[in-house]
Amino acid sequence: MKLKSALLAVLFASAAAVAVAQTPLPPADPLDDRSAKRVERMEKVVRELRAIVFQGRDTGKPVVVQPAETDAQIAALNDRVTDLEQTLTKLNGQNEAANFELTKANRAAAEQKNRADALEQRLAALEKTVADLQAASAAQVAAPLAGGAPPPPVPPADPAVAFKQAKDLLLAGDYANAEQAFSAYVNNYPDDAKTPEARYWWGETLFVREAYADAAGAYIGAIRGWPKTTWAPDATLKLARSMVALKKTTEACRTLDELPKRYPKAPAQVTSRAASTRVAAKCS
């Protein structure tokens, strides 16, 4: 009786295993090849068990049931499913972390753009202030120059030649002619690659003769876009000093605030003069 009960229990378990094995599986996945082979072995075990049960029933002889690997195979499948669930959980965590980093990067980019827009607006306001000062200065000298102003010199056809001539005048200390030469260069070659630098040297000639409003305008044109050049830190400093001379200390302090941000590797003499200019402007 005990043998019969044991055989019936095995038969029911085998039938359940067959039902599981006959359940349609999802489309084949390369990762499930080993699982499919295990299911085939399970089906083979079930068939053998059924043959043993029927043999015992037909012959009436004692049946010796060998331990099957069904439980071990099912346990192995469960372990495989657990591994896949853990892998999926890990991938989901990585995806969430990547989304978080992307959101943070987008936020930082938006903040950087807002700061850049604000700086451009400040620079535009400063440029308008300088333009107003230049207009007032031009109105004061327009009458004396109206009758005897000499015609502007004819620029060379080659921008490189024109730039070299203007720079040679500056190096020779002929600031008046250098000023005219750089001014002509800026007007005649507004889109040339050397035009921002020409504006810087033009500002230098104006700064020397204390035409601070005109010098500030030239410096603003030179540093628009904050170029990474050797002369850009000095142009930024000279713009601030021009603003101090024009008693525009608020604008001067804002310009000095941008100097270390835009040019952290500025020469020591520039940073030293910037510090003294901050003191003169009484920057906070």
C-alpha cells in the first residue's frame, strides 16, 4: 500500500511536470538554450517514471524507483530566473543613474547659457554707455575739426600688410598715426580674423592719450566673445580701467569680476593691476 501511494505521488508529480513542459514557451532566446535542454531532460525523466509505474501495475513485481533529477533541475531553473531578475534590477538601477546624470548635465548647461546671456546683456549695456560717451565727446570736437580734417589714408589692399604697418607705427611710438591706421583697419576689414586684435591695439593708442570713452569702445569690440588670446586679459583690464577713469565704477567692478573667470591663467602683472584697479574702484 505504501508503494502504491508512493508511485501515485510520483505519477502526479510527473504529470504536473509534463504539463509544465507542454506549456508554450516564449520565442527562443539565446540565453535560454541551456534551460530548453534541461526541460528536455525533465521530459525524459517523466517518461521513464511513467514507464516504471505502468510496468509495476502490469507485472505486479516490486518496482525500484531511482531518484530523479527533476527537483534539482527545477531548482537550477529557479536559480537562473533569480539571476536574470537580479541582472534586470541592476540594469534598471544603472538606467536611473544615467537619467539622473543626464538631467543634471542638462540643468548645468541651461544655467551656463543663462549666465552667458546675462553677460552678453551686461556687455551690450556697457557698450551703449560707451557709445553715449563717445557721441558726447565727438560733439565737443566736431566744430574745430570740421574745416581742416585731412582725408583718411588709402589702406593697402592686403589686410596683413595693413595690420603690419599699423603695428610698426605703434611699436615706433607714433601713437597718432597708429591710431589712424588701426581705426582704418577696423573699418576696412571688419570681418578679418585679425580685426579683434586690431581693436585691442586701437584701444591702446586711445588709452595712451586718455581718450577713455573711445578706448573703452575699442576694448569692448576686442573682447566680444571673450577670445582666448594673449592680449584678451589685458584688454579686459584696460576696459575696467577706462570705466574707472570715466567714473563708471559699477561697470568697472563687473568687468573685473569676469577677468579671473574668463582668464584664470592671466599673467601675474595683469592680475596685480586688476587688484589695484579694484581698490581704486572700491569694488566689494
